[in-house]
Amino acid sequence: SASSNVIEEKQAPTLAELVRKYDTEKLIEFLRGEEDLQLDEDDFKILRDEKITGRDFLKATKQDFRDYGMKGGPASRLVDFAKEVKEKKLRAFSSYHSLREVLLNYGLDSDGIESIPLFTLPTYEIQDNDKHFTHCMAEILKACKTNTLWHYSTLPSTSYGTTLKKKFSMRPQYEITGEKSTGRVDYAIKETEDLICITEDKQHKVPMGYAQNIAQLESSFETNKKKRKASEAFDDDDFDYLYGIVTTGRDWHFLLYSPNQISQGSKLPYTIEFTEDALKEESEEHLALRKSVKKVLGVIVALLEDRACVGKSPTTKRARVEGYRAKKMM
């Protein structure tokens, strides 16, 4: 609701408030992502050995770091960076109301979703006898029957039951902090990294839903990048991509995010029509409902399968994304 958005905007924490809560490992992961600090494993070992937490980092002086055994250069850079952290304010995802403001970062001067370039959505064929699809339909029909609100999360949670033998988790109200923005994503589907961010378009204002989802994707990308830096290195190539979903439950929009580029899966939403007539098993409305649910579910499964199977190589990821975008330009 609008009032909860206002509360979240007022309460968007500063970066220092978030860093203060970091334990030693989370602090090291955070600092690894700051390339210009030029810290090496010796520096991280000192932070680990001295059990430095986020709170300690924010209060430490250059002399403190020297006393821990750190060289003068990294000690100076850490103190300067701590000062920057204290001064940096973050923006709440819910404060992104203008799509134009967000799209300008992608070279698009428009406040309409039609200006966003298209990509080819991968699809997965859902079988009629798929037990997860059957369960999903039962939930939707039950909601229609009792005239209660069907919750859209049934579909994404069904999708990772249908897909690969990989362990995904779906996190409601998942908190993400990026370089500029912070807040809670309605749902995030994760493996070891964030893969898909789902934004509920509560106010049925699609451009605003897009703006917030893109801000969430940017922050998720930054978070994933920091996690990768902590565990593996691919030279200076950090290419990665994520998918976004903006939905009212009835209408479903799909986004593809990669650094400096945003694309959408279709100009018009994928729509799931709920009518009372759909309760009659052999009716046209029932068959149409099944078809539309299978279509949306097939896209979500395909997006998950794509991200889970693409591997870790930035070169492979780049080729995959360029392929999806190129098909729509032909």
C-alpha cells in the first residue's frame, strides 16, 4: 500500500547502519567487492585473526589497523572508506516511482514499458500430468470456488518443484542491499546466488512495478558479484545476468537484466484469466485457465533452468544473453 511505501522510504537505513551489523566474514565479503581498496589476502587474514566486525571497522583509526599488523596503505584506505560508508545514504526500493528515472540509466528516455527492448523468452513444456502443475491448478480452483484471493506465489514455488534436481529456495520479503538501494523484494528465488526477483504490482501501476524490480535486480547483481569475488575469480570479467518478474497475479511481465542493459520478454503481459466458469471441468474457460497457467509456469521453469544450468563462466553467460536479445532483433 502507499502508506507502507512511505514508511519504508522513511526507514531506508544508511549504509553504516547495515555494515554495523556485519560479522567478520560478512564484512570481508563486503570489502572484497570494493575493488579500489586493493586489499589482499594478508589484509583479510588480519581482519579475521583480530575478529574485526562491522562495528569495529566503522570505529577503527589508522593506528588501530597498524596495531593489528596492517601496512600503512591499506590502513589509510580502510579508514577513508569507513568515512564514506558513514556518509552514504541508501534509497528504498519502494521510493522508485518513476520508470523514466530508472530507464535513463539504460539510455532509454521514456516512462513507458513499450520503450524497453525485447528478448526471446525461453520456454519449458509443462505436461498435463505433472504433479506440481496439478497441485497448482487445485490451489487456483480452490481459491476461485471459495471466492478467496489466489496468491501468485503458488506459481513460482511450483516452478522449482517442476524443474531440475537442484536446490532452490523461495524467500519472501527477502532483504537486498546494493550500492545505491536497499529494501525487501516480495520474493527472491535463490540457489547459491539470487536468480530471480519477483515484484508484486500491488497498486496495478506497471511502470512503477518495473522501476522497483529493475532497482532490485541492480542490487541483486551487485550482491551476487561480491559473493563471487569472495569465492572465485574470472579475471576482470564480471558479466552476469538475472531475471525479474513483475506480477499482479493475473498479469505477468518478465525482465532480463545484465550490466547496463534491460530487456523484457513481451510488450503485453502473459495473462491468467480467473472466472467462475473455469470451475466447470470441460468448459472453454477451464481449458483456457489451464493453458494460461501452463504458459506462465513454463516460462518461470525455463528461466530457472536457464540460470541454474548456464554455468559460472562469464563468457558463456554473455553468449547466452546476446543470443536471447539477438533473436528479437532479427
